[in-house]
Amino acid sequence: MTESFNPVEGETDESGAIEPLAETDSVPGTATEPEKRKAPLWRRMGLLLVVPLLLLGIGGYFWLISGRYVSTDNAYVQRDMVSVASPVSGTIVAVHVTENQQVQRGDLLFELDDRPFRVALQQANAQIAEARVQIAELQARSSGTQGDITGAQANLTFAERNLARYQSLMDRGFLSRVRYDDAVHEVAEARERLANARAEAQSARAALAQGGISAQPALQAALAAREAALLNLEYTRVRAPADGYVTQADRAQVGSIIVGGVPVVTIVRSDALWVEANFKETDLTNMFVGQPAEIEFDAYPDIEVRGHVASIGVGTGSEFSLLPAQNASGNWVKVTQRVPVRIAIDSNPGRPLIAGLSVNAIVDTRERPARSENAPAAAPR
């Protein structure tokens, strides 16, 4: 029977018994027991140190930034909008803009039928001419009254001389009493005509002397009517009041009759742009005007825009609602209010910011100015 050798199980002696390997003996390529224990120990120690340090660092970071940033997704892009209307009523005869067209201040938007206003202008010109005729009559009357005064004065002098002669004749008995009374009456009439002529001249001079000829009431009224007619004629050509984009232009149709003062089109201004963010009242503890902000757009998720807090509202949204909440009843429930905060946009997003776009506003409250610009003033004592 041949002897077999197993290097793992041991060696056989002369009697055929298997002797176990010594502790110091090892198979080439295999690790000893202490080496097998050494490697997992260091890994465990490293994990025990790294994981707590990592957790501690993450916790410290969140502790440092906790309360520093306040954000809300109840925020929207806002633009100033100008409702354009004609002060006068009329029929649209021409429209020069289309929907979403960009316009500059002074560009012609639409025109109204100006024929009624041209007729009004002609009537005003006729009133001016009539007023000038009246002024000429006053001037002529004023000049004529001077001649009337001269004639009345001469008649009075002649009547007084006759009366003196009649008085002498009557004293000598050569004149009847009746003829003398007629002479006295003629003197009285001459004096009355002279007084009337002087009063008429005074009235004419007063009418012309009040502010001069150009300040005559009739002429001033006619000139004002002409100015109003010119203004109304100009109102028939409606122009853009500001730079921006035309919206709701479909309401301006040729042939439509518009009412004065009722908006026809709207101009979305291109030079007035901001974000109105409605923060919870509990987020305003450390918020001040001037603090930096970040703006994220739902429409443009890859764009972040820088801004700053421009102003903080002086009233909550519920205070300006159409039907404010009545909290005086017994079943009152406290609700966290929202305060509108205006955030100015400092950087150019490079994309069109449409009015009403939803955004996410984040305000960094680390910077705290000494005194807020819109802080309420102290109450007087």
C-alpha cells in the first residue's frame, strides 16, 4: 500500500499516523490569523471615525445656514401695465398695431373719425370771429359816445342861454309864463341827455378797459372753445404713452365705436420689471430692505437671477383683498398671513420675463442693515 501526502491535513510518520501541521507552518499564498484580523480592524476604526465626522460636518453646515435663507414659491414676475384709452368717444377708422408688437413712446396706435371734431373746430373759429365783431362794436360805441357827449353839452349850453334870455324878457313882461316853462323844460332835457351820454361812454370804456381787448369775456370763451376743439381733434390719434408691448389689441377693430375713457389696448411697459414674492409673516423676522436675493424661474429652470429686496409691504394680502376676513366672530381661527415683498431684478436673465411667470424667491438674511429703509417711524410722544 503506498503512502499519500496531504500538505493541508499533515504528514504521515513511519507508523502511518497523520501529524498536524505546526502553528508556524503555513501554506504558501495564505495569510496568517493575526494578519486576517489586522486588516478588518483598521477598516472598522476608519469607518468609526469618518462617519461621525461626516455627519458632524453636515449637521454643522445645516446649523450654520439654518434661518439664514427664507424662500417662497408664491412669487410672480410683475410688470407695469398702462391701459390706453381715448378721452373722446368715436369710431375707429384705422389700427396701426398688432398683438404683442413692440412700440416706442409716441407711436401711433389707432385713429378715430375726426370729422365731428373738425366741425367743432370750425364752430369755435366762428365764435372767435363773432367775439371780435362785438369788440369792434364796443370800440365804435366808445368812440361814438364821445361825440354824443359833445353834442349833448352843446345842446345844454344853447338851452341854458335861451333860458337866460327868456328870464330877462319875462322879468320885463315881454314873455309869457308858458314859454318860459318850456325853456326850463328844454334845459332839463338837455342835462338828462348829457348825463346819459356820459354814462354810455363810461360803460363802453369799462367794457374795453377790463384787461384790454384780448381779455374780453366773449373772446376768451371763444378762444377756450377753439382750444378744446383742437385738443379733442388731437385725441382722435391715440399714441403709446410709454415704451413696451401691445396687448389686448384685438379690442381695437376698424368700425368699432369706443366710449371716451374706456381702455381699448394695454401697454406692458418694458422698463418696469420686478418680482412680487408673498412671504409668510414668520419669514420677516430677519428680512430687511437691501438684502440679496436669488430668483429661480419655473419656465427657465437653468437660469438663476440675482436681485435684492426693494421694499416690504405695509399690509398683508388679506388687507387689500376684495372681501377682507372678519376675525371678530367667536369661531376665529388663526391663519398665517402673507406679506408682499418686492424684489428688484439686478442681473439680465437673457430671456424674456413674461408678466405673471411663477418664480421661487430666496432671500439671504445674513446681512442686516442698521436701519431698514421702509421701517415704520417712531410714534410721536
